[in-house]
Amino acid sequence: MASDEARLAGASDLLRHMEPVAPLALAAHGVAVQVVAIERAATPFVVAVVVLAGLALAGLLGWRSHAAVTFRLAVTLVLGFTLMALREDGSGYVLLWYFVVASVYPLVLPARLGGAVAVVVPLAYLLLLPFDAADGPLPVALLRAVALALIAGFVHVAAQAFRHAVAERDGALATLHTFVEAAPIGLGYWDLDLRARWLNPALADLSGQPAEEHVGRPVTEEEALPIALGLNLHRALVAGRPIHDVELTADGRSWTSSYFPVRDGPRLLGVGSSVVDVTEQREAQRALAYSATHDALTGLPNRTLFRDRLSVALAQAERTRDLVAVLFCDVDRFKTVNDSLGHPGGDALLQVVAERLGEAVRTGDTVARLGGDEFALLCAPVADAAEASAIAERVCAAMREPILVGDRPVTATMSVGVAVARPGERDVAGLLRDADVAMYEAKDAGRDRVAVFDPRRRPSATGRLEFQSALRTAVERGQIGVAFQPVVRLGPTNGHPRDVRGDVVGLEALARWRRPGVGDVPPAAFIPTAEDLGLILALGEHVLRMACARVRRWRDETGLDLVAAVNVSALQLADDGCVDRVAGVLEAEGLPPAALELEITESMLMRDLDQSLRRLSELRALGVSVAVDDFGTGYSSLAYLRDLPVDVLKIDRSFVSRLPDDEAMVRFIVELARAIGATTVVEGVETREQLDAVRRLGCDQAQGYFLSRPLAPEDVMAFLRGRPEPAVR
């Protein structure tokens, strides 16, 4: 940039450098007149030629100040006046000198002096009239004087316009240079030979060298800049089109870069590049992804990552015909130990447990914390159940050694359940469930022991068919109930923290099934089955209809602007009739669209991004709000999230359970939500400390057992009026 500015800003100086050529040309003209028109050897023309040549030489050697230029102008006029006044042979040719002066000097002199030339030159010519040396009658002399004035005036005006244009250009270049030099975005320009013409400081920072070190150097000889930069500059130059979003990495930092041809009209001049430092954004994304897949307390993989690894191991075992074992581990009587040690002591104990589990397993096995005092081990491959049991026995033996918590030795034994998947088995949830069942068998047998799951204990095919039949009947007869968990606006508290009257902003509808003769069936058990049986659309519409009807009634009775929050499955969202179904329910139940919030999980959102974008846009066109449920547990791109039609981010309960360790992550999500104009709802608030923490971190709304458990419909009005009522699970 600096070299271009130096080249472009010196146009006026260049004219002043060229000015001595004018007296040199007049000296040459004088020599020609002397040779052609004058027969004598020594004449005033010879003197004039010598003087003009001397002035020209002085100018060419560096005497080019404004005073020097003005002096040469004055001497030229005096010499011309003298030669014409003497009426020597050939003096008529000297009139040309006046026209040269009128044409040249308004360009090179400052504005005021240039304007004076338009006056002085014609007057100097008219002063020849008394000497009868004007070379013609008075009318002709006057016309010549006018011509001189017009030429000098025109050149003066042209010079002023030129100076103004140069000043504007230089000002614009200076402004652009200031912006480019100060910009945090790296900018650079290379010519057709891929030699650097200029780099701003931000781009030069990639190399740790000043920008001047790179100017003129071919990109192929650059050792300090990333190799990918040169490769993509060449690609853009050859392709003749821009290349965007290329990731660069060096010395632990990350940049995203773009490359584009630089043209002057149709003519290709070179190639440019812009580079943006995205190190902090990438670190935040990695931290968010790590937090979503790892336990904050122990650093172990969490349930999500464990299930992913188990799924991969089962798929690989199907090809290799190996066996895969899952060990479900639970600390015996942890609640009693935790109560005696306090929460900090309990956390310290769990950290040591995690370390010992890692030491007990083989290299390549996975140790995960599923939550609380529950851990799971993935051992693949194993030769048989006996090898898996041997690993489990090592775990139990390791846990029998006392653990020093502070200055207090604590013995915390462990019960371990073992389940082995045969080749071809792909049921992740089933294998975890089998290991969990075996773990409880170990506890029932006296704790501190290992139990291996017996496949014969699995529910029979008949039992599964009965379950499916009962669910189908319940859906068809509308026997699936709905519980409602209040969502509370966070703000200053008045009195008891459970006193949320006036703060309830919505109610999340939760499907509930009380199976006759069995009891309550958790949603995690019957929702996947409903999807498998093709019942999810009917079930989803039933829950939506009940939620809209109930919330509309409560809005009418309380005058509160309550919002009904309803979960939507992937199959519901993918259904072509989804939008029409929602619109029909809203119209039938009389609930304003703005009072309905549809919740989708983060993983479902990213499963088919294009379809999600289209469907959510259609739903929002109805006036319905869209919430991303369990946010932070999936792998959504922050760039995609910015463009999605999302109104609410529901922060997953796992972040709340890990407070205060995850305060930075919760604060990041809150700031992200504000950046995209979304409201934050934090899930799983179960203690006063958690409520205070999420309020302090700037979360907008919250729900959880500390505020209210899910309520039966008949208990909601009592809660809204401030009277505590029974809750349902």
C-alpha cells in the first residue's frame, strides 16, 4: 500500500521536475533562430540561449523550488521582452516564447502565481507596443494578447481542476489506507507473478514479520506464511474467480480466508486475499462441543459420547464377529457418603473413582460418567463374558482401596453389571439396559460384586407385543395424558424463591401414559415405540390439541399471556401435513399462534438442515415460536444457527447440574442467544443455588423441580394462583 501511495501522490512534483525542459527547449529554439535568421555570430540571441541553458541546467540538477521556477519564468519573460524590443533579426520568432510560458507555467506554479501568469504574460507583450516591437498593427497585437490570456487562463483552470482531482484522490487513498492498515481483517495483493505488492499489518501478523519484508517477494519463496495461502492464491489466479471460506492454521491459531482476482475492467492485474482470525470462535466451538460430550467434573465422556462410541463398536463387531461388553458401574451407598462429606467432598470422591476406573480397564476401552455416581465402561473386543467379568472384578478390587478425601479416608465400593453383545446385535439402548439390570442384581446380592446379565431375563417377544398393543390402544382411545411443567421468567425475587406468582410465562406439555395394570410408563419407553409403530403423528396431534385447549382456558381464566410449549419429533417435522395440522389445531382450539411454542431437539434440527429450515420457516409464518430443546448437547454449527428461524434456546439440564463449573459455557450460550435475538430457557433447575446462578448469568426463563414439578392439569390453576399442589412425574 505504501509503495502505491508514493507512486500516485507525486503527480504535481513530476510536473515541477519536468519544468526545466521548457527553458531548455527555448534555448534550442534560440539556437535555431540564430542559425537560420541571423548572420552575425555574436548577438543578443546567443546571450539569451546561454542564460536559458544555464537556468535549465540548474533546474535539471535540482534547483526546482517554487522560487526557482518563478525566477526562470521571470527571466524568460525579460529575455523575450528584450529580444523583441531590440528588434533584432529573428526577434519575431520570440513571440513563441510567450505562448510557451503561457502554456507551461500555470501548470507548475502554485495556484495564485499560475493565475498571475494569465495576466502578466499578455501585459508583458502589450508593453512592447511603445517600442513598436509588437510585430504587427495594434489590432493584431491586441488579438495576440487576448490569445495569450486565454491560453494561460485555460491552462490555469485545467491545472486547478487537476490539482483538485489529485487532492481528492490522495484524500480517498489516505482514508482507504488508514482503514486498511487499522482493519483487524488481513488484506493483501499479489501481482500476476504472485509477488506481494502490499500487505496490511493484520495479514503480515500471520508471519510475525513486518509487511515490508514481504513486498516484492514471490509467494513461492514465502516461508513464514502458511503454504495453503500461496496455493489458494494460485488457484484463484488460474481459475479467475473467487474462492471463499478456506481454513488456515499455523502455530495453534486458525483463520478463514478468501481469494479473489483483482481486475481493472477486463484486464487482470493480480489476486487479492482477505484473512480473518477465528481462533477464539473455533476455541469456543470446540469448548462447546467438548462440554456437550464430556463430563465437567471428571473430564470423562458423557452419556451422549458413550452411546456414540458403543454404536460404532457394535457396527464394527458386526463386521469382525467380535464381542462387545458394557459394564454398568454404580458407587455403593454414594448418597450416604456424599451427605457425610458434603458436595465438594463427594465431587472429589467421584474424581478419584474416575481415575481408578481408567487404571482398571485396558488401553482403548472407554470409561464414561453417565450422571451422578453412575459410570459405564465399553470394552471391545472381548473374548467372552469371562474376560468382561475379569475386567469388572479389577474395577471392584480397585475401589476397595480407601480413598483419601481431604484428610479423611473413605471406602466406596462399587457394584458392576456386565452385558455382552453378540455379533450382529445393534441395540445400544437395550445393551445399556441389560447392563443396568445386571448392576441392580449385583446390588441386590449384597453390593461390591459383579453380576453378568442373563439374556434369558430379557422381556419375551410376547411381552413386547403386549406392550405395543397396549400403546396402540392408548393412542387410538386418547388415553395418553399430559402433564404441564411451568416455565418461569427470571427476575428479582420477592420473598420465598418458590413464590413465582406473576412470573409464569408458559407451560411445557409432557406426554404421560398410565398403563392399566402396570402403572406409569416413562416417555423414553413409549415415545420410540410410537415412532416405530407409526403412531407418533396421531400421538403428537393429541398432545398438541390437549396443550392448546388447556392453555387457552387458563389464559382466559387468569388473564396471563401463557405460552404452550409442545415437543415435536423428527417424524412430525418431516411430515408434509405438519404445518396444516398445527394451523388446524390452533384454529379449532382458539389459541393464538403467538401462544404456541414448538420445541425440537438440537440433534433433530441438524439431521436435515435444509428441510428443518423450510419447515420451521413455514411454522413461523403461522406466528408460532420455535425453540431448540437440549441446546448444547448436539453438534449444530454456530454459523447455521444464526440463519435458522429460532426464537428460543433451551439450555440443557446437564449444564445446570455442572454449575458453577459450567458458568462460562452457560454465559456463552446466553450471549449467543442474544446475538441471534433468541430467548434463553434453562432446564433442570433443582436447587436454590442453581436458580441464583442462572439468574446471575443472564438467563431469561427457567424450569425445573425447584420451581415446580410437572403438574396434572387439574392442579395447574392452583399453582398459577399461588397455592402449591401435588405434582406428577
